[in-house]
Amino acid sequence: MKNSYNIWDVRSLLFVFDIENTRDLKREEIIVSKDVNDENELAELFDLLMRPEFFVYSQKERQLLIDTLEYFLGCGDNFDGVFSKIDTYFDEDVKDQRGFMMVLLNCLRRYQSEEDLE
């Protein structure tokens, strides 16, 4: 059976950064305190806010998210379809959307492997 990957799955994962997400001043302060164009700060942001969100998903859903990111990165997608549909609390625009997604993918893989070790 061939998997059908949907870019909207990635968008739903990023909802934690969306202005339309429930108002949470502490979360907003964390988001604006990080430079989303710096790989290390972006990874820190993902660790703080994305990691707990990632584990809300089932094992199968988490793997599908990883596979989906791998698929769209492999296809050369520029992720305009994702970034143009969300309004974030980021202080700056994401300058390298593919780089952003690569950092995200690496973090998701790390979270998954950490759980596998437990």
C-alpha cells in the first residue's frame, strides 16, 4: 500500500506557533524570545513547545509526520503552502523555510528515537 502524504499534516503540527491557537502569554513570550532563523534557537523552541505536542500523537501518527516531512523535503517542496497559511508569533519571517523544516524533521526524529530508547 502506498502512503498518501498530506502537507496539511505538517501545518497542523505547527499550529502550536499559530496566532489562532489559544492565547497563552507564556508560550507567546517563549516564541518571540527565539530567533527562528538560527538553527540552535529554533531547535530549542521545538524542544520547549513542539516536543510535548508531538507526543500527543499516536506512534503511527508520529511516524507519518516524520515520513511526510521526509517526502516533501525529498520532493524539493519550498513549503510556501504551509507558511502562507499560518500567522505565527515569530518575531521575524522564516528566511529559509526548507531549513526550518529540516530542523523540525531532525528534532522529530530525535524525539522519536529518545522514546524508542525508553
